[in-house]
Amino acid sequence: MSNQDFTRSFTVDQTPEQVFAAINNVRGWWSEDIEGATDKLDAAFSYRYKDVHRCTIKVVELVPGKRVVWHVLDNYFSFTEDKTTEWTDTKIRFEISRMDDKTEVHFTHEGLLPGNECYEACSEGWTMYINGSLRDLIATGKGQPNVGEARTEAERTLE
């Protein structure tokens, strides 16, 4: 993991176990258009946003109340010159830790770097989904997953 990998963090009042359950409820915070199990070790799931972005992700680590790690097996972006290599073979990590009476979530997309062609759109999207939708799902029980409509300015420009 390099210090340029994309990261975001936030704290919530809920327990590490509640945070872990919410992270694994990917349809509740990222997208309702997910196929496959998102909460089982070695399971693979697919994500799709219109014809703009699709990927297949394998769950490679699940440590209840502590960590979730995904490995991106393949990826496609319609809006980049190289359609298939960005995100492919990267890791997406959720580290969970208890700090006094709060729980911290530290998100890292290892391999999503400022030099990537998709960096602006992807970092804007991850910020909204992690610090907005996932945090809301944990704190209130209701996230704002993608339901097929553009959510960020970057997504609107790609349509």
C-alpha cells in the first residue's frame, strides 16, 4: 500500500460489529445493481453502473468487527482510454477500529492513484459512497445506494 492510495475515514457511534455488517451490505450503500454474495469469504460479486462502469470483485478477507478486503478481478470503464486496466488487480480495504466510545472506518482503495485516468471521477464517487452513503447506512440504517441514476457531478458528465 503506498501513501498515494485513495483513502477516506470517518467515525460513528455504532459498534465495530454494526459497522462490519453495514460494510457487507453493499446493496445498502453502494449500488442496488450488485449480483452475487458480498458477505462471504471467497465469494465474487459484480457491480454495474449503466454502460459506464462494471467490475467483478472477490471478497478476500473478512474479520468480523475489524476488516473487510476485496480484490478487483476485472474492471471496465467506458470513459477511459484504456478501458480495462484501471482498478483491475487492485484491493479495496475497510479497516474498523474502536476509539474510546466511537468506531473508526478507514477506507483505502490500494492502486487508485492520482495518476490514474479515472482518479477524479473515482475519488469523487468513493468519497460520496464512503463518507456519505456508507456512513449514513451505519448511523441511520439508510444509505443512498446507486439505483441507476447519476449521483455525482462526475457521473453526470459521463452519461
